[in-house]
Amino acid sequence: MSNRIRDEVDVDRITGVSASEKSPSAPVDCRYVPKVRTPQKENPLNEFRSMFREMFFPDDPLRSFKDQPRSRKLLLGVEAVFPILHWGRQYTLSKFKKDLVAGITIASLSIPQDIACAKIANLPPEYGLYSSFVPPLIYALMGSSRDIAIGPVTVVSLLLRTPLQNEIDPVKYPLDYRRLAFTATFFAGITQATLGCLRLGFLIDFLSHAATVGFMAGAAITIMLQQLQGFLGIKNFTTKTDIVSVMRSVFRAIHHGWNWQTIVIGVCFLAFLLVAKYIGKKNKKFFWISALAPLTSLILATFFVFITRADKHGVQIVPHIKKGINPPSAHQLFLSGPYLGKGFRIGVVAAMIALTDAIAIGRAFAALKDYPIDGNREMVALGTMNIVGSLTSCYVATGSFGRSAVNFMAGCETTVSNMVMSIIVLLTLKLITPLFKYIPDAILAAIIISVVSGLIDVNAMILIWKIDKFDFIACMGAFFGVVFVSVEIGLLIAVSISFAKILLQVTRPRTALLGNIPSTSVYRNVQQSLEATKVPGILIVRVDSSIYFSNSNYVKERILRWLVDEEEQNHKKNLPRIQYLIIEMSPVIDIDTSGIHALEDLYRSLKKRDVKLALANPGPVVVSKIHASNYVDLIGQDKLFLTVADAVHACVPKLEDEEP
């Protein structure tokens, strides 16, 4: 069957006109080809409103307020800020029983982790407990995630520690150090709440998943290295976080600085924690074993040090933990002076990482239980709890994946589990802290190492390598930046590579040559579909991106390069020269002035080569703009087609007519 006959069959099928209904004498060029209609012009103000709404309100948050009386709108507004007022009306005793069990379980996990996280942040141990008392209560009132467990986390603690100690020595000036930590927490909360109120949550998506995986893994390695001081019993340790400085400090102390009793405690309990963690991961029914293991280890290690008085033999113990609830700290914030700007800078960075972590955790567990979660509302809740926390002696708190997973597996139903955890932490601060007098640093180091080991996701790295090599570069760049330089440099590399990828994809969009799938009107990428065949004399190119000022010149040059390459191949194979260039524009959802100019330049370049240009399947926005710019008058209205098949059908007869 010839190409011409096949084309006629395709046209019959597309248009629904049978061969018997056609006039035998009708010329081929008179076949029906649907025309591209010009969309109605939209009011610029309405167009701007629509664009603004899609950018900042894609979920239409005010939908439930429509057609409601004023009193109902007021109630819905209050419920939007405090979701507990909405689901609290349906709260039952059976749900409370599940939340109670979950809250007790995560409390047993969080107490030792809170003390350990405070140690990472160079803060007294009680401040870790403070941060698991007030923030979870605020989140329980305002948060929309049922499963997330709130408290201090290792990565954010490390992220605060490094810049804070670069500004103020925590040993010489502990009060000023804490003041700067509270100031950074205050601005972290302001940043998070502002992003949520202005619905700018999409900004956290600029840190790609691959960069986050690498950053978290690097931070985990850095945290582990920092724990070697407590794990080995070293007294004089470097304040730097890069692996070279840490290992140099470790090996310098190998002969006189290591304490064998401390090493025995650390190794034994680390092995216990890792085995418990493995059992809990292997069989979900035994999750409680891994959840209770840290608190069990803390109690046993403390008891062991107490009865053996190992602290008299070089085993370092945690400083005295103050008894009582959070003291107010509003008067301690640096709201003027040189530390104001430094606190703001540190807080913004901590806020973004804390948000990225918490939103990802909330979305993951919401997907498992199939309930909606509002990212912007989450930001407001997280921001508010950190603002209040900074006024009550807390440092930056966020969602913890480990605790949230335990909360989920323990069967939590609502954020009441966070309230239960908070109450247990309160009781601990009021009644139990004197019993923590002999906690060895080694057990805290072992707990931290067992916790952060889960942040090294090797399988995710392998998957990233298989899917996207550029993403893998971003992952490894962030990883090595954190491990070999510092947390800030690693984060900067992660963000820079993420932006570089966006810029690369925007400025260098993909293009593809299309060919026809035999016996169909489908045109696919010739590299994707081996059976796709090019149409003689016609070059069909698809542009897989909108055409903007940043890529318009590249798109034009890339299309011309396709044309030159095809003409060279046709010349070598003695095939007909290219007479028509069809641009498949369905992926081109928008075009700007530079894009229009690029198409005009392309038309002129093709005209010099005696090649005609046609556009297939342009979207309504593109059609509207090329009409407004009079570009259609330049190429001709008859060069706009609904489909590639229509364009080919219109061009093939002309090619045959031009044949000698």
C-alpha cells in the first residue's frame, strides 16, 4: 500500500467520512481538515486573577465558605486555624485508647532522644525535654497530620549547632549561646508561619528529593562522627564537623584519651539498640521492642553507672538535669544588636530544613491512611509552635520520622497522641529528672548513632542512580559537601545543584523527531518507537517545553540543527529533500515575546532554505498569542493544524504535486 493510499485511509478514519461518501472526482486537496480555532480573548484582569489563584490557591481553600451564612463562615474560619475543633466533635473513647497507647509509646522513645538531641545542639539536656513539651501541645491544636510526632530531631540540632558555635562559644558563654538559639528558633517560626500564611509552601520543593537524600545521609555521617567523643570517652575533641578534622582528633587521642569502660558501655548498648531496631523493622508486630529499646537502654546504663560508680573511673556522665517545667525565655531573645541578623539567618535555614522534613513525613503517612493534608496549614502550625517554643525555652522542633513511624504503627488516631507524649514529658520534668543524674555520655551516643543510621538510605541512592544521573550528582554533591566541609556548605551545594537542574531543564528543553506508526495516525518519537517511520520530505519535531526568553534561541537553533542533520542523511541515502517542517506543539503550554521572535526567525531561516513551516496542536494560550502577534499572518492560517496527522495529510499531496 502506497503512502498516499494509507494517508487517505487515515483521513477517512479521523474525519469519519467513508470512501463511498466522497465524490470520485473530488481532488485530494479538498479533503476535510479541522481548523484550529482562535480562542476568545479573555479580560487581562480575569486572566491575572486566574493565574494568581492557580499559583497560590490551587486547592481552593475557601470552597467550603461559599454560600454559607456569616456565623457558619466564622466557625469554619476558626476550625481552619484549629482543626481540633472540627474532628474533636467526633472524638470517641475508642480513639482515645489508641491515642493513649501511641502517646505512651512515642514518649518512651522521645525522652532519651530529646536528651541526646540537646547534646548535639550543645544545649543542656533539659532543653531537649522542654522542646518535646510545649511544641507538641501547640501542634496538636493546629496541625492537620494525625500521625506526625513533634520534637527536636538530630539533623536540625546539628544544623543549629554548627553556626551557633561559630558565633558564640557554648562553653565560655552558655547563656548567650542559649539566647541565640532561642532567637534562631523565633525567626524559624516566623519564617514557617509566614510561608504558610502567604501560601508560599512551594518554595520548599526547590530542594529536590535527591539532594535531600544526600544531605540527610551526609548529616547522619557527621552526627555519628560527632558521637565518637562520647562513645570513646574522649575529653578534648575538635569543634569542627568535617570528617578529616574529626578523625584527626580521634586518632590523636588513641593512646591516652580513650576510656575502655566507656567503649564497653557504648558498644554493648549500641549492639542492643541495633538488634532491637532490626527486630522491629523485620516484624511490624514487634515495633514496640525498637520503640522501648532507647528508654530501656538509658535506664539500664544509668543504673549500671550508679552501682559501679563508673563515673569515678573516667566514664563521662550527663550534667545535672534541672527539675521543673519550661521557664519563660521571651526576655532572652536578641531583638536588637549584632546577633539579631545572625539569629535571623540561622533561623531561616533551620526553618526550611525542618519544613522539608515535616511536610514530607506528614504527606507520607497521610497517603498511607488516605486523608488530606494541607501543606500551608502545616507550615502555620509548625511556625506557631516554634514561635511559642522560643518564648518558653525551646529550640527548633519539627516532625521526627522515627517517632512518627512508631506513632503510626502504635495505632494513633489523632494528634491527641502528641498531647499524651507532652504530658508524660511534663511528668518526667517534674518528677523523674533527678533519677537521670548518672546517664553516661556513651549511651546517648549509642542512641543517636542507632537513630541516625536510618537516615542513610542506600537503596534510595541506588534508585536515584538508575533513574537520573544528574539527580545522583546532586545527591552525592550534597553528601560529600556535608561530610568533607560543613553542614552549611552541603546544604548550599544541595540547593545550588537543584537550581542548576531547574535552569538546565528550562534553558535546554528536550526536542524529538517524530515518525508515523504504520497503519495509524499516531506519531511518536523515533528513538522511543522503533516501528515509527519518518515521512519522506517532511521533518516533524516536537518541543517538550514552553518557549520562553531563557530557551527560545536554543529551541530555534536545535530545530535548525535537526533540519541540517536530516538533510545530510537524506542526501547520503538519495532520499527527497525536506520541504516541510512540522512543529508538534502540544507540550508547549505557553510562549512569551522572545518565543514569538524565535519562531519568526525560524520562519525566515526556513524560507531561505525553501522549507515551509507548519504548527500542529498548539494550545489555546499559544494560539491566542501567535494571533495577537500577527505571527499567523506571517506563516498563514492554513499552516495551523489540530494534529500532526492533519498537517501531514495537508503536506503530502503538495509534495506529490511538486514531484517531477
